[in-house]
Amino acid sequence: MDWVYAKSINYFSYSYKSNSTNPAVHNDKQNLMMKPFFKHILLLCCLLIAVNSYSQTISPPLLRGHWKAVWITAPDEPATDYGVYHFRKSINLSAKPASFIIHVSADNRYKLYVNQTLVSLGPARGDTYYWNYETVDLAPYLKAGNNTIAALVWNEGDYRPEAQISIRTGFIMQGNTAAEEIVNTDKTWKCIRDKAYRPLTGIGYHPYYVAGPGELVDMNAAIKNWNATDFDDSSWKNAIRIDFGNPKGTVNAFGWMLVPSSLPQMELKYQRITSLRKAEGIDVPKSFPSAKTALTIPANTSFTLLLDQTYLTNAFVTLNFSKGKNAAIKLTYAESMFNSLNHGIVKGNRNDVEGKIFAGRRDSLISDGTTDQTFTTLAWRTYRYIQLQVKTGTEPLIIDDIYGIFTGYPFQLKAKLEAGKSEMQKILDIGWRTARLCAGETYTDCPYYEQLQYVGDTRIQALVSYYNSGDDRLARNAINQMDQSRVAEGLTLSRHPSFSPQIISTFSLWYIGMLHDYWMYRPDSAFVKEKLEGARAVLAFFSKYQQADGSLKDTPYWTFVDWVNDKGWDFGEAPQSKDGHSAVLDLQLMWAYNQAAEMEAKMGMPAFAEIYKAKAAQLKTTIQNKYWDASRQLYADTEDKQLFSQHTNTLAVLTEMLTNADATAVCQKMLTDIAITKCTIYFKYYLHQALIKGGFGNDYLQWLDIWRKNIDMGLTTWAEISDLEHNRSDCHAWGASPNIEFYRTILGVDSYAPGFNQVKIEPHLGDLKKVSGEIPHPNGKLSVKYQWEKNKWAIRISLPSGTSGMLVWKGKSYTLKAGENQLSI
């Protein structure tokens, strides 16, 4: 496969053209513009950007009853086993259409081509009750005369990613109106299984890895040029029907319940691999791999190359090669190299490669000896390092090129901060990269190992999205999916989509917090109101485990709090007493009651608001009596007052168990008491909010040691936990909280009313004397500038139209209006 690419406002599109070499790539824009195909690809990019808007034009009958198109599959093939399939249909058009809208989906995944140009990837992940389809206008790719619509569909069977829910191999396409129904999937479509593919499992060591298999591809058996208009498919079989196309709610919920995807197509961006770190067994030209450079490997030769992207990325990897009959090629992908894998994962500095061990997810290829062979991964890979290993037989092999196509949710960075400190910008840049790599068709905890959307991670990721991009579509998708995941007991699943249900009961409480965040930062109270019934179900579940005094006892399922390795902590769970009580759990429940009460009072049922207020008040009294230790002047983790943590006291401050001087005193102890259990990078999100609430916000930049250590250790994204030597995942966006707090704390910009309709600006500048920045706001752009000059602060604040607020400066409030506000204080 050969990827044709072009740049257009950070979007890239590509097409498959077998039996052709990849055109030379230049970073220079003028060279790129001179490509004869550029104008055509620019059109593709614009279409991919706009694809989600077509969901507004879905023909009403397609939402109310059976589609005329049916789900199809290849005959005489297993329904649920691993397999890669090609589907195609040729149509003849009397003229190029102005519009040709179709709806398309598959199980597990598809890549859709029109006349060999890739036009859609999907479906966006969901579950069988909410199975997504994409809506695409094919008109830009069609022409008068013969046209070929073709799809690559694959099912990874039992090896599929944990996040991939599945029924069986299937493909469906439905024309939006009668004019497009010529492409409806039915028995006239031709199909074949590509037997060149087999799954390649394992990553060379044994962490929790559930992100899917690699690919073993024998090019001798590959079906080439299968999507070309002139390809002869007469030997292919006709597809068979396996089910009707059923929009959700129209039948009895058997099979796939089809819903239009609410997400845009993912970003695709051409990306060269930057450097060669090591070469064993062959001399390599200096320009390889940073520029397209042919590399010839002699016959009967083995060699290994270590390639370094220099930063972590998610990308579809393409390898172009020629000749070398039956040569074996292996690509292995890793976030970093290892000091040891025998007694747990030990990594060391991520920039170091000498004396290190390489292990990771793999793809393997067998060359068929022809020219212009191309391999592109079915799904994207996560890597900083790629190990390329080749063993040739009786003839030389030529590596024509290797590169990646970055992919991810198409967030656009709209926030900026200028403070004259390069470290601050570096922290923002790394955080944004981390957030980007943990966001695709869902938010994910990590791109390499799991690719699962966990509530605890997602709450922080959504706030990063609001402050940095202003795009809330992925957050809405996450809230919808979590609400849809609720089990009969009332709890949300801890992660969804996931074919293995998992419950972290504390994450259901964070779900209420995430819903409250959305209510405060996005102007869409109707969406939140729809979710209140689910929040009630969550709280009803917890109420069953509250004792007479309101305290929780023996809370079921996994009560994860933080990846702490300290006395009394067990696999992320905070200490519990012998009677099954925990201060952290009681405090988190009280917080959820208060947040739910606020939402119910404004837009739900006042009766629930009163109930939740009463329950929160009871818990507040119980927590004070049960966990406060007067001698330590801290809240204990359990009623026996033997263990203390930042976690418990953080939640005590945030839930206003303490106010004013008392909160300040507890925060001071959290900063100085070396005996209490410390938060890791994840829970520091909450810790820092508590310290700011306690009056220490001007010290925020002093609390970033773990982020500085990440940088010193060569990480280009934030690691999962604070122990960087023994860290499994090098990319967890729950650590990207500085991308919130640089704007919310340092610049001081926060929501002061639901929907961000009012703004509270309370900066914490520390020793900064000149700082400015801006964030996207639902009503437009919000910008601030603070500068110390002539013994006064010159302050400029610009609020978007329809937005009011206040500036809080050293305890005094100043009214702000829409437009420009200038103050000298």
C-alpha cells in the first residue's frame, strides 16, 4: 500500500495505489504544492474535516426502519475468527455527481476506498447497542464512467483489542437516498479473504497488554491491486447477507443497533522517522530514515536497525520494499528501551539505547521478490523506537522507504501562554502531546498497552480539551458512553467500550464529577439534564452501603484511588479499617452528593437536591467525628487514626470540611509532613486544587518536580506513575493537569457559573512579572495579560461577547464586562 498525502490545516489524507512507489516527500511547502495530485488531495482533506456535518443530512427513513442495504460477509468463512477481507463493487455513472452521500460501518474495522483513494476509516468504537456508522460524501472521488467502491475489512477475532466489542465479521453501506442506493451492500458485492494475513501475538514481556495483535503478512499470498477499477474480480465470490441494517430502537436489539457517529474523522498527518540510532550488520546512508532513501541489503545477510522518532507518536507505519524473494522482515515498536525485563520492568532514561533491551509489539513480513511491495499496518502503532530487522535469502532486498502517518482525534490547539520561561512552554507542549496521543475515537488511558477509556483518566482529559481546544465532542461522546455502560446495580463501568466489563466503583463517583465539570464549562445544560437519571442510579447504589451514620461500609468492587505503594494501600485502594470504612470513600461520596445536589437544584428535581444535601451534611458530621485527629491536625485514612495521606486531606479541603485558616493549616501539613502518604502524578490533579484552595496557589510552579523529572528522564509524554524507573506506560494523559492549571491557576481563568456564562479570574502569578495567555471560551476567545510596571500591575482582560465576570486580586473583587477591561492595581 502506498500513502498519498497532503497538508491542509493539519489534516492529511492518503490513498492506496499498489504497484507504484511512494512519491518523494519534501517538508518544503512549495515542493509539496508542486505535486500534480495536491489539489485533488486538498479536496480530500477538506472533505474529511467536514465529514461529520453530513450526519445532519441523513435521510429520515434511515433513522426509522430497516435499511435497504444489508450486512454482508464472505461466504464459507468463519464468523468470528481472525481474518482480513476485501469487498468491492463497480458502478457506472453517466456523469460526475454533485453529491453522493453514503453511510458505512463494519465489524471489527474498515478502510473505505473510492477509485483507490481512502475516504473513510471506522467505525468509531462503541458497543452493539450503539454501533456507529460514518456518513461520507463520495462525490469528490467519483467520475463519469466506471468507478470502484472497495473496502478493507478486518476482524481480529479473539486477539482483538479489549476496547473492540464485536459480533462477527460484517460490512454495510447504505446510500442516503434512491440516487445513491446503487452502492447498497447486497449479494452483488464481490468479496474474498486475504490469506496473506495472520495474527502475531505477544510483545516479548508480560505486562497487562490488551491493545491488539501485530500482523504476519506473507506477500507471496497477498492480493495486490484489489481496489483498482480494472481489477478482475471474476474469481471472487458474491457476498452473503447476514442481517438487515437496523437503526437503533427499530427492532428487538439483536445484532448491531446502528447510530450515526457524533465524531469527525481522525486526523492523518505524514510523519518522517527522525533518526537512526544504531545499525548492526550493514552500512546505512546518512539520510536514512529522515529522508526517502533506498537501502540495499545484500543476499544472505542479517541486519538490525534502531530507528528513533525522538518523541512518542501514534501512527500507521508504512514500509516500501522491493526484490529479496522470501526475505524475512520484522518491525518491533516500543515506547522506550529497557534496562531489565526479568524482575519487573526497569527503564532508565528514555533517550539511552546503549546496553538496553528491546521488546514490544511486532509486525513480520515475507517478501515475494517483486518490486514496489508495500506494507501498511491495519491499525496504528504507538512508538518512539522502531527496530527493523531483516534476513535476506538468495537475493538482495531493497528498503525503498519507511515512514508513519500520525493519527488521532483532530483537536486544534487554541490556548496559548507567554511567560518568558521555556520550561513552562515545554511542560505545556509535552502535556498537549500526551493528551493528543490519548485521544482517538475515544479518550484512552494509554495508547500503547490498553487504549481503554477509563472514567478517572477521562475526567482530567476532558478538562484539558476544554481549556486547550474548546472542542467538547469527544467529552460528550465519553459521557454518553459511560452513561450507556451502567449496569443494573446503577454503577457505570470503569471503562467503556470494553468487551470485558470492569467496575471501579469510585470511578462512578468521578463520573458525577465529570458531568458536573461539563455543566460548568460547556453551555449545554440540556445534555447534562438527560444524564441526571444515571447519576441518581449511581448514588442509589452507594446509599445501599451507607450505615446509619452515613459512612460507607464494605463498598463493593475495586475502590481504586491512586497507584500508591505505601502501608495500608492495596493495588491502588486506599486503607480501610477492619470494619470496612475508609475516609477517602466517604469524602468522595460526600463530594458527589454535593455536586449532584447543585445540578438537581438548577435543572433536575429539587426533591433530589434536598435529599443529597441532607446526606452530604450527615456525612460531613460523621467524617469529622470519625476521622479527624486533633493531635496530628489531619484527617486520618481510617477511624483507628494510624494512617494518614495527602489523598484524604486533599478531599477534605476540596469538600470544605475545612475553610479559611484551618484549610491553610492542613495544606501546610500536606506540603511538609514527610510521614503521610503522597499522591502520585494522577492524584496531584486533586492535591493541587486543594493547595490552591488553601491559599498556596502562588507556589504552583514549585510543585512540578515529578513533571521535571519526567523531562530529565527523557520522556516526551507524561508517564503513568511517579516511579519512572519501573513505569509500565510512558503515556498517560491523567498527568497532563498542568495544561489545565497553567490557565486555571496561574492565569486564573475559571468558570463561575454553569455553561461558563460567568468568569472568575483569580491569578496566582508567583514570581512572574509578565505573563499573558488566552483560552477558547464557548462564546469566543478569552485573553488576559498581567505586567508589573512602575510599581503597579497593568492588567488587561478581554472577555468574549455575552460574557461577564469578576477579577479577584488579593481578596478584592473587580467587575468585568464583555470586551476589553483594563486595570492598574
